[in-house]
Amino acid sequence: MTQQTWAFLGGKQVPEEEAVVGVKTHALHYGTAVFEGIRGNWNERLGKVVIFRLREHYERLIRGCQILRINLPYSVADLCKITTDLLEKNGFSEDVYIRPLAFKGEQLVANLNLNSVEDEFTLVIVPFGSYIDNSRPLKCQTSSWRRPMDSSMPTGVKISGLYTTSILAKTEALAAGFDEAILLNQNGTVSEGSGENLFMIRDGVITTPSETDNCLLGITRDSVIQLAKDELGVDVVQRPMHRSELYLADEVFLTGTAAHLTSVGELDNRAIGDGETGPVTKQLQDLYFSTVVGDNDTYSDWCTMVTPSGG
């Protein structure tokens, strides 16, 4: 017998099959929504799902809502409680992906005024394994698609309509036989992957694009910056990066909630370093993976533990 799964919509938990919206929903037509992608990692030893940096994800969601004029009747604490309650209700004892979505939910088309459109919030949780095969270094391609400037579309938060560019870039890379795309911004400097932030290591210096390079202000990005400083004693430099710098780097890796921390072995048919996962990347991978499953007590405040119940 298939276990009943539950979603959150209309201010309450509902069977997932009942969590539906109409074909005239404003967000469906115009991308007027803000979302988050949150990992819940199963820890077999603890018998718990470990949600990584739950509060920080919802703080970013609220920032996106502010930009898109979405007024939710929930605080960050409310959203965290809604999430843990739903996860417990669903009873998953495996890795999960948590997808909250705040959106313009009114049944209204041919309307471009955000102020007059009703708001809604939904939450779904699905079993989720690997987004990218991080058991090996990735083969990446510099995309022909450019990351939008913040003056065209807010890039520091996860607005649904913005991700069309990422989808086009990822699809292009896969069709060409690569694993992932690297996007430049409109100035021609490096911005990010299709769904990940990017880091480069050269001569012992760790570098990542800055906020003004129109990359997402990633939660995993922030975590890695802190881990590098606290555990490796290395301050990450945030600055504009040229594409050719990546060709000459000793190591390159990508970070993201879905992708975790994954090394890049090749870019545009050029090997990065020796093409293998480098020593600094490996150190950060080990630190990161122990942290996100709740096995690193130093960063226990980043983790929210949920015991599945089901029902």
C-alpha cells in the first residue's frame, strides 16, 4: 500500500493530490513566485532527518517576497514550524528535498500590477537523492546564455521567472555532452553555475564571484565560506573573476543545496589542474558532508533534527 503524502496549501496540511492550483493562477503565467530549495539529509545513526540551515532559507524567502510584493501571514519561525510539522507528518526516513513556494495565487491573467494580486504559500516535500553525480569531477561548459543583471531581475533571491535562464543553460550543456553549465554575467565575468555557486582555488587562495557579479547569495556558499575560514584558516576572496582564470586554476568546485559541494574537473574541454578532485576541495567536501548530516557538533546550530512519524 502506498503511503499517503501530505503538502501544505491554503493555510493547512492537505493530501498531496489535493494541493492544486487553477490554470489561471497568476504565477503560472508570469513566474511571479519566490521559492527555496532546502535539503533534509537522513542520518541513519540518529534516526532523524537533518534539515540544513532551515531558518536562513526562510529568511531569504522573505527577502524575495519583499521584492516581489508578496505578503505572507507567516513569520520565519512560523514557516520553520510548518516545515518540521509537515516533514514529521510525511514520515520520510531518507534524504528529502523541501520546496516552499510563495506565489501570486489569484486566478487572474492579463494583469501586470503586483499590488492587486492575492498571495499564497505552498510547501511540498519529496524524496530526493543526488542532483549531480558528485562521486567524480564534473565536465562543464561556459554557456552561451548570460546571467541577468540585478537591474533587470533581482538575482540575489530565488524568483521563479529568473530560472528560465538557468534551465536554458543547463539544457544546452547536457545536449552538448557536458554535466553542467557555467554562466557569465552581462559584463563577461563569471557569475555561477546553472543552479550552483562557483569557487576557484589558485596558489592556495580561494576565490568566488561577489554579490555584484549577480550570483545567487547561496546558503551553501555562505556555509563553505565560513567552513574555509573556521576550519582551514582561509579567508575566501570575493571579486570579479575572468573565464580564463578558471582554465588556469588549481581547483574549481560548485556549491548548492541540491548539488552539495562538487568538484569541476574540466571546463570547455580543458582540464582544471590534473582533472581530479583537488586536496582543498576534498577537505571542504568532508567538512561539509559531515556538517549537513548532523555529525559535526561544532555546527549543530545549522541543523534542525526531525524524527519521522508518518500518518
